[in-house]
Amino acid sequence: MRPFILQGHSRPLNQVKYNREGDLLVTCGKDKTVNLWWTEDGQRAGTFNGHTGAVWTSDISYDSTRLITGGADSAVILWDMNTGEEQHHFRFQEPCRAVKFSVGEAFAAVSSDPFMQAVSAVRILPIAADPAEQGEEAVQTLRGPRGRIARVEWTDQNRTLITASEDGFVRRWDVETGKELAAEHVHEKNIQDLQMSVDGTHFITASVDCSSKLVDTQTLAVLKTYQSNVPVNSAALSPVYDHVILGGGQDASQVTTTSSRAGRFESRFFHKVFQEEFGNVRGHFGPINAVSFSPDGTGFASGGEEGYVRLHKFDADYFTTKFF
């Protein structure tokens, strides 16, 4: 399984994101750059230039015509994916950590970090169909979590939101009232990532407490736990098999004081139900910060601390071998 090595970033990756069809991949990193790639051959399709600080996250519209990004420069930018041009530039007072389009893309949820006297929050921004009519005002603001809100996801046909926070909690929110509906202390340390299953019934988290959890969307009950020996920075669920990918790794400065495996920087595969590791893919030269399955489950992408993106297509054995 020889991957494409995508070299378009000069600093660590923060997120890798496929579009719905899986023919495009968006990558963003600490070098202020947002890149667009063709997944068929790993060629760069374009670059979105506009952020002046690290870009933490992105989301792609259902029809792949619009992109939204958020960064440390306190900006959220709405892009035209066909031309690479800015459609709107939202400016805030706090760094923006997570962005997510609602179903139908009439709204976007944007999380902001604690900064100065401001607490962490999630703003619900209306997204106009015509960029010329785009406004700035949020229709709802959710407040409560301590620390940064790493990820936000829409559920229940836009009626509720799920957030994952630096305090180790996952929370459900009522979008209309802004009230917190439920909260569960899922991890002992920072939650770095949260990715939803295809059917929206459960999601997976990744934490620096060296574990990943499978969580029920409605009850927030932990269903499964995937234990690692190093911090987990990202986790993804296969759309076709009961498989999970964990990406992480010990910080390079700590590798010499820990086990030899801590420095291998692997994408690790676990069975979703049995919670057992059945394979790993090496190649990165530093911790893996982001992983994502392709929408058809035939491959995955990983982004590392060294600034490389590895785009993998599974060999035929992956589809014919019975792991359990």
C-alpha cells in the first residue's frame, strides 16, 4: 500500500477533510495554508490564501461548492471552492477553533477559544445563499465549557449540537434555546478530535489521555474504548466496516524517554466492536495530528506534525481478509 505523499505545508497539519464524493481533500495547518487536492492522483488542485494565522479546521458543503475555515487569526472565511475566492470574511475577537455547516448549509456553527475576558463559546451563524447578502450577526450563542472547544457537530436535523472540549467533556446543546441538554466527562484530559458516524447515531473521540472512545449521540454513554500507549490526536470511523483508525504519537522531544513504539508514529487500526488492534501503517516522521477515512471506505488520509499528508488506497487484501 504505497501512499501519495502530499507536500504542500511547511508546518504541522491540523485537519484533513474529504468532500462527500471523496474526489477532493482539504488540508489545513499551522502555516496559514489551506490546500485542495485531487485524491485520484494526489495532485494539488489549488490553495486558499487569506488567513494570517494557523488554520485549525475546515468544512465542505454538500455539493462541494463552498468551504468554510477557522483559524488562530480570529477569522472564519467562507470560500468559493470553484474559484478559490473569498465569499465572506467573518472577524471575531477570539481565535476560532472549530467550524461545521448545518444540514442544508443554512447555518454554520463556529467555536471560539477563551481569550482575554471572553469565555469559550459556539456561535450559530446564518449562511446566505447569495454571498452579497451575507451578514455578521450570530442568531444564537452557546456558552459553558471550560477551555477550548475542539470540535462541534450538528445532530437531530439541526436541532442539537455536540461539542467536545478541552475539559474532557462532550455536551449536547439545544440550538433553539442555547441550553445545555447533557454533559458527560468522557476523557481525563484534552479531547483533540470528534468525528461522527455515517448514520449519526454515534461518534468517536480522541484524547491526549491515550485513549479514544465510541460514544452514543443521544445518551452520551461510552460504548467502546480503544486504548493506546501514546496520546491520540485524531480518530475516524470507517463508513463501510467495523474499523477505527487512531492517529497520534508521543511528542518527538519525549520519545527517547519512553518505549520504542512511541516513536513509530503509526496510524493504528482497531476493530470497532472487539476493541482490538489488528494493524498499523507507518510512514510519518512525527506525531499524526489528523486522520480521516475516504467516504467510500477504500482509503484514508493522515496529516502529521512534520507537515506531510499521506493519502492511502487500501490493497485488495484489506477487503478480502477476515480480521476477526
